[in-house]
Amino acid sequence: MMRAGPRVPPESPHLTLYERKGCHLCAVALLQLRSLQQTIPFFLDRVDIEGDEDLERRFMLEIPVVEVAGEMVSQGTIDLTAIRMAVINARLGKTLGDSL
């Protein structure tokens, strides 16, 4: 039986997790993001970088990489505080630079 994910309002921001198979940090990041998604709604898009030369070149040494509303927020070790703030700001229509 598959468990349904959280209901996400249509106006919620999009978060992208760049990952690859066999990446332990990526698996941990996914668990952390799923947990965060329970408290702050956002769409979670997962992108496997393997097989895409451009993505491999950009992210291979930095995965997992998290973008919120198109802005890179975290890479390598996941910074949940930064991600939480970026999701909140995106929900309010602000960019990362606006919160600094």
C-alpha cells in the first residue's frame, strides 16, 4: 500500500532536490525534506542528475542540492534552517535576497 503524500495547496512554492542513486546524503536529505513538508507545504520535485551531462557537471560534487523557487539554497549537507526560510519567503513572494 502506498502512502499518500501531504496535500499541497496549488500556490505553494516548488522545491527541487538534485540527487543521484546510491547517494547516502541524498537519501538523508529526502527524509529531512519530507519531514519539513509536513509542517510547511511545498511541492517537492526530485531530479536524478545521472545521465545529464550538464547536471552532472554542475552538481556531481555538491549533491544533494536544493533549490527553492529556482534559487540554490543548500548543497552537500542540508541546511534545513535555510531551506525553511527560503520556503517561507517563497510563500510570501520574496526572494532569498529580500530576507538578508
